[in-house]
Amino acid sequence: MRLFFIAPLAALALSACSLTPPLVKPAAPIPAAYAEVSAPGMGDTSADLGWRQMLLDARLQRLVDIALENNRDLRVAALNVEAVRAQYQIQDAGRYPAIGANAGGVRQRGADAVTQNQFTAGIAMSAFEIDLFGRLRSLSDAAFARYLATQQGQRAAHMALIGGVADAYLEQRLAEEQLALARQTLLDWRQALVLTQRLHGAQQGSGLDVAQAEGQAATAEADVQARERASALARNNLELLLGAPLPADLPAGRALDGQPVLTQLPPGLPSDLLARRPDILQAEYALVAANAEIGAARAAFFPRLSLTASLGFASPELGDLFRGSARSWSFAPQVTQPLFQGGQLRAELQLSRLRKDVAVLQYEQAIQVAFREVRDGLAGSATYAQQIDAQQRVVVAAQQRQRLSQLRYDAGQDSRLELLDAQRQSYAAQQALLDARRDQFKSAVALYKALGGGLEE
């Protein structure tokens, strides 16, 4: 009885050897500082900001809350984490003995016409592998690392969802504001068309003026339809991200010129990315898993020691089954040494090494992509404010030209064509200003995500 329990414990104590090579992570293939930042050591980074501090619009904050609760992609990511955790538990269970209870009976008659009975009861351990060279331990470590990688994938999905909702909301705000501008412009140009038609009827205008006014009004009408379509598509995209229809009780949203998103973000140091970016951590854990699988492939070349044992009772009479004389046990160790596998083991080791090489490159690539995304965001942060300031001056100048051109046209000093050109330029300048504001906020959201922000409220 004592031997049955001592043998597995001794086997587990022997399972201490590991053939997994030490993991040396490659140096981060990025500069030590961002060229766009004059003082890289800036203390807190934008990743320390909760997303509620980043997204200042109360309507947008409510939409993010709804998305985090209902989005299907985020639910799938959470279920994937649970599935990989279950796979790890299955793999790790192979390192421990599986012990089960059994009971049975056999009644048979032989050629000598004698009927025999055999009743058994006991506990058994079947083919427990003693992990002398760490094969099972390496496979368990690899499964655990993949579980951690999936957790990071879920965190990355969380961040991506917040950024996606913010982008979709900004697109919707842009579409609504451009639609309002297009409708007001259409109303103004239709009134101008009616006035031009009246002047033509009074022999004070030409047919060319009427044709030009009709074309201008038709252009505005077509633009209204395009803006209505853009608004509907933006709403559809937003509802897809939310995983639910837009509620009717949403708070009022801020206009694009009302600063719905924080734009001034401290970037910190490039090394912060290695500890904050979930996609980099995911690639790192994938590298750890690939390295552990090399240890398992190495251990496959060495002997495997397995142990089968049982302890119980056996008797030809059911009534005598649990008497002391019916006690039985068996202890069957087995050693298996691979001799010829047709090159399979060597190919599996080579494959595991190649997978590690791929994991190294993917890890380096994840770092480089993260660094580039941060630099793109910093470039936007450094230029959008000046661009918008300049575009605002363009709008003021275009509106002034339109006002003066209208006065000169009314006084008969300018042609209708000059007035149309001034009106179109003013309209285009206002639309471009809305585009620039939307782009500025989307760039700030992208920088926030690139720096690892969005995991905290």
C-alpha cells in the first residue's frame, strides 16, 4: 500500500531536468528617444490617463461603456482566453499521475466444463510518464505562455475597441456637421437661384447666370445626399461596434470645435512601449512558448520512463473479496528509447527552432510597428494645431471674399461667375476645416492607443 503512493511521489521528485534553452530576448530595434520630442524624459505618459480623461465628450464616454459591455469581438476575445486556459490545464494535467478506482467481475467456463469466478476491486495508475528530461514540463510552460499571450490579445482588443468607437463617433460627428453645412448651403444657393431666375425674367440677367445658379444648386443637392449617406454609414458602423442600437437617452455630444478628445499627450520613453503595449507583450509570450517547445522537442530524443501500478483485491468469491488474503498489487515500470523514427524527431526539433526564429522576428516587428505608430501620432500632434489655425484663416478669408463679391455683384461690378467661385471656395474651406478637426482628434486617439493607453477608466 505504501509503495503505491511513494512511487508516484518519488517519480515527481525526479522530474527536475529541463532541456529548454535559456531565452535571450533580442534588443529592441528602436532608438532610445523619439526624434519628434525635444525632452524625452517627461514623467507620466498618456498611457497613465484613463480613457475617460482622454475622451472628454460625455456622449462618447457613454458609447464606450455600451461597447465594452456588448461588443461581440470583445466577448470572443474573452472566451478565447478561457479556452486557452482550459488547454493549458489539460496540458499541465499530464505531468501528474491519473489514479482511478475500479471494480469488476468475470464469470467464465473453460473446456473442462468448470465454471470460474473472479472479482476484483482497487485503485490503479495507468502509464504515468516520469518526466525525467522535462518534456511534459516544457509543453506545460509553452501552453501557459500561450495562455498569457491570449490574455494580452484580449487587452489589445479592449484598447482597439475603445479607439474604434472613438473613431466611429468622430466620423459620425463629422458627417452630421458637414451635412448641416451642406443643407444650409443648399438653402442659400436655392434662394440665389430663385433670385437669378426672377432677374432673368425681368430682363436683368442672362440665361448663362441662370444655368450657373442651377448647376450650383444641383451640386449642393448632390453633396447633401452624399453627406446623408455618410451619416447613415457612420451610424451603422458605430452600432456595429456597440453591439446594440444607439440608445435614445444619450447625452448631448460636443461639436468638433468643442474639443471632444484630449490632443496634448506626453509620450514618455520608447522603452515604455515594451511594458505597456499588449501586442508587444503578446508577441513576447509567443516567443517564450516557442522557446519552451524547443525543450520538449529536445527531450523527445531521450528515454521515456512510464509507470503503471495497481493496488486492490482479487478473489473467486465475492464474499471473500475484501479479506486480507485477497489483497493484490502490481508495479510495472517501462522504459522506451527512440531508435528509428525516419528523421521525425530531428525534423520536429528543426521545426521548433524555426518557429522560435519566426517568433523573434514577429516580436521585433511588433516593437517597430509600435514605435512607428507613436512617431506618426507625434507627427500629427506637432502639426494639426498649426494646420487648423491656418485653415481657420482660410475660412475667414474665403467668407470675406464671398461677402465682398456679393456686394460687387449686386453693384454690377463683378460677374456671376466670380460670385459662384467665391461661394464655392467658402463652402470648400469650411468643409476642409471640419475634416482637419476630425483628423486631429483621430490622430490623438491613435497616439493614445499607440502609447498603450485605454486599459484604465
